[in-house]
Amino acid sequence: MKRILGLLFFVMFAYSSFALQFKIIENSKEVPMHAGFVNLPDRDRYDNYGNLCGMLIVRSGIKDLNIDSPMKHRQIDKEGEYWIILQDGCWYVDIKKIDYAPLMINLRDSVGKIDAGKVYEVTIDALTPEAGDMINISIISDPEDAEKWLGGKLLGTGKGFTVKKGTHQLELKKSGFKSQTKEITVSKNSFTFGTYSLSVSEPVMITIKSTPPESDISIDSINEGKTNKQLFYFPGRYQLRLVKDKYDPIEETITVTETGKNEFIYTLSKNTSVLTITTKPSGCEISVNRSKMTGTSKEVAAGSYQIEVSKVGYESDTRTVVVEKGVNKNESFTLTRKTGKLQFVAEPMDATTTLKSGSSVYKSWSGSKYLIDVPIGSYELTTDLSGYQKQSKTISIKQNETTQTGITLAKVTEDIPRQTTQSNSTSSNDRMVFVKGGSFQMGSNSGDSDENPVHSVILSDFYISKYEVTQKEWQSVMRKNPSKFKGDNNPVEKVSWYDAVEFCNKLSQKEGLTKCYSGSGTNIQCNFNANGYRLPTEAEWEFAARGGDKSKGYTYSGSNKIKDVAWYSSIFGRKTHPVGQKSPNELGIYDMSGNVWEWCNDWYGKYSSGSQRNPDGANVGSSRVFRGGSWRDFASYCRIALRAGYGPDDGDGPVGFRLVHSSD
């Protein structure tokens, strides 16, 4: 009695619970090249294993639908649409909503299954049970969660369903139980069926083989390994799927019986095509579905592929390519070069300039030039004209930017002499200039605070370079060139104090002289009695810059008019210049104001107020003195008396040096 009452209660509940039902208005179909799916982020289009999914669009005006499937990756709700991202191979979805009878959309009845990269759509609406010939029925089974199939279509595993009036073939199935088939007649007066009891079944062995072997086996969407393989399954019907790369998948329903061989043998058909990518320029990097491609051709299965082509200096190009089964696909990419502009000024205006990228000449011209669409990258500019010193410089062209630069050539006057250490020579034509010793007032009361107190200094005779050490001289000893502005007769720059000391010692050894420097780091000592090369003391440098015993008291080395004697920030061409192009000072020494700063031997420290003989600076310190100003400094920094200091290991500025050796 209790069982009957419970059954009647369930029937009444089932009938009242599903007052509404779903109706398929338009069956599932493929939507080619749906832009919405292609433009989704990768996290939506690819599952958690990195595999490309497909998409089913459920079109409906019904709100708050719950759409589910074991192979569902993501659901994106849109206005009037539900985008369901499903894994490759999915064949059904369940649509549920409170007060509605559940609806299973079986894709096998229409498109077969979801394929990776493809988009499908189905349209559903609501249908009241009173409309048409639909009846709410109850099917009671033991076990309760057995599958209920009506007319070969799966209703579900529950108890309540909505079906058409009439006679139907009802089949109940569950893994591990024997199936049962009944014929039922549905009417307004006949809507409860059961209880149907299924008897327990034992598993049997099945064999699945394929040619070629090693095909992936999926039974009812469960991965069962690879062929050839034997498995144990209960008697019944199952959905089998075999998949192998570059072959058409096989999908069919298999029936496992209690007796017999239960052997399933298949031959897969190859489905590949050759995908060929041609590029301009050649040598591009090609990626297919985010994996680097070797060569320009690849055997692939039919489907959609994301192709990315890139090359340094070019805009990359990405597109989706669809490859059809058995049809070779050729896809061409032409990349756009990344470019900038060059604005170049040459003086004299009839000079010839060559622009080279590596060993290749990009363009040559006479005079100044404005170039557009210059490929980005590093270039060497070389400007030449008969009667002038050839000059080269390195420039960088950046995307969508204009590089402004220029070269001013200096006239050829005479070859700059090589270094000489002949102590008996006092000719200004030699590389070293003899400086007669004497006394002078060092410092200034009208400059910066570290220029005072002015104090008396007495110096012995010495020799000092007529010119700053050039890049040609530096390379002949050090075998490298750190300078930013290249040119054999330009002063070497971007050298640290340690670099300059190393050069002095190596040049001394090269010429058979005794090295002046010994020790290392902060413990480097200078032997002022050695006959090799060294840096000038700060006092020697200032005495020579003032003109020695021929001094006329100029502010800058050689003149009160800085433009006559120095390259500094107000002069055209913000760079170093060949040495010796400006006027010399009273001793015939060039460029002691401007062009590059010059290292001195001393530690940077405060001046002493007392009279000194041959001072060599502070005993300790953290910075070494440099003097004279540079091409990028204002005139006030090029004054003879101005002092500055750098760390001895700092070689990143416009700093060079000149040489000194004793007169003995």
C-alpha cells in the first residue's frame, strides 16, 4: 500500500513539476568560419590540456538555461544565445531549467559530433505540455538510474519524461545488467510504466583492432588506450571512437553480446594534406598552432590551423588556415618591414656618404639627405671628400622615428706624428712638447669652491703630448676601441683611469722604457723617476694648459675666445673631432680645453694653501682628477682652473687623456 501511494505521489509530482518542456525549432548544423569563436581568448578556445575545442551555439529566448555535458569546457552567456565550448568528439549536451522537462540534444542525429575548431548551432524554444500530442510519463526501473531509450533515442536516466502519444519501443539499459525491451502505449490515461527490473550481467572480453595500430580508443567518451587491445565490458551497446593523427576517425555503435567473439576490426583511411607556407622575405620563423615548424611544408590532417610568420625587423602576421581532406594547401605571407627615417647633414655639401648595414651598402649619395622607409637596425655612415679626412660613425634606425645626425669633415693639413720619447727634442713638430719648469699660481678665486685657495707651485721640466691620445694610437697598443665616436685621429674616449694607466705601461714596454705604474686597484703607485709614460699630475696639467712660462693668463687654454681653441657644446656637431684642428695654446699644445676631458694622475682632494714643489695630489681618495671639459659641456666647464673627479673604474663618459714623461 505504501509503495502504491509513493508511486502515485511521484506521478503527480512528475506531472506538475514539468509544466513546461523544450522544443527544438531548428536542428543542429555547422556554422562555417564563425568570427566569434576565432576571436575568443586562447583560455576559452583551448581546454586545460592545450587541445583546441569546438563550439555549440544554443539560440533561445529562454533565460538562465543550464547546459551541461561531460566534455564541456566553458559556457559563455550572450543575449539570446549560449556559447558552449566543448571538447573535440563531444556528441550530446543536456539542457535543463527549473519547471522544464530535461532535453538531451543528440548531435549524432544531425552533425555527428563536435570537431575541433568548428562551430555549430541549434535553436530551441518552450512548448507547453498541453500543446500538440505530448504527454508527461513516468518510467520506474530497478535499478532506478537505468537508461531509458524510446524509439532508439535516449530519454535519460530519471523517471519523468515528456513524449508523444502512441505506441513506442521502450528499452532499458545499464552497464552490468541485461537490457530489457518493452512495447508501451502512451495516452492521457496511460502514463505510468514499471517497475521494470533488470537482471545482473557478467562482463565479457572484447577485442578491438585497427590498421594501422596505435589508434586511440574511446568508448562512450572514456579513453581506453590504443589499439590493438582487449577489454572487458558488460553486454550492451556502446559508442566506439577510434582516432589517429593523419587518419579519418571511425565512429560507430558496437553491440557487445554475452556469447561470441566480440571482435571489432577496422581499417582507418588516411586524411592528410600537405600544408606549404611561402614567405617574403625568406628565412622567416613559421609556427603552426603555436609550435615551431621545421621547413616550409608539413603533412597535416584536415582542419583549422593558426599560422604565425615572424622575422626580426618585420611586422609578424597571424591568420587561420583551413585545410581540406586530400587537398594540398599553399598559403603565402608577405611581411611588412619595420622602418624609420634618416635626416643627414653633410659638410662640405659635396661630400659623398655611404650607408652600410653590415657588409652590404644600403645607399650612397652626395651632400645632405632625407631618407624614408629605412629598415630598422644598426648602420655605419661613412663620409669622404678629396682633401678632407674621411669620417665614419654608427647610427641606429628605430621604428617610426626620425634619426637626425650629420658629419663635418676636417681638412687634411698634415699627418699627425707618432709618439716619440726623444728627450733632447724641443720642436713643436714632434708629438711631445717640452715644458720648461717654473713656478705659477695654481687655482682660481673666481671659480668653484674646490679651485681655491690659490697657492704657489714649483715644477720641474717635463714633456707632455701635443695632442690627446688618438684612437689609432690606442688601438695599436690595446687592440680594441671603446670610443663612441669613431675616427683614427679622433681622441680615444670612454676609457677609465685604470684603462689609461694600463695603456701607459704597455706603451712604455713596447718602446723599451721602464714602466711608471705598479700595484693594482686603489694601491696603484707611480714611480715619477721612471722614464716611461704616465698621466700628468694635476699641477703639470694646469701649468701646461696655462702656457707654462709663456702664459698670457687666458681663461681657456690658448685664448679668452673659446671658439678659437675648443670643441664644446655650442659648436656644430655634438661629438668629438680630430685632434689638432683648433688653435694651440702658448706652448703649441692642442685641445686642452674641450673635445674630451683628460685624466690626471692625482686622487681628487682639497688644495693646500702652502707653497708646494712637484705636488702629486692627495694620498688617498675615491675619485681621480680629470680636467679640461669636453664637446658636450658649456664653456664654463672648459676653463683651465675648473676641477672634476670620476671613480677610477668609470669609463662611460667623454673622457680621454694625454701622456707625460720626465725630462731626464
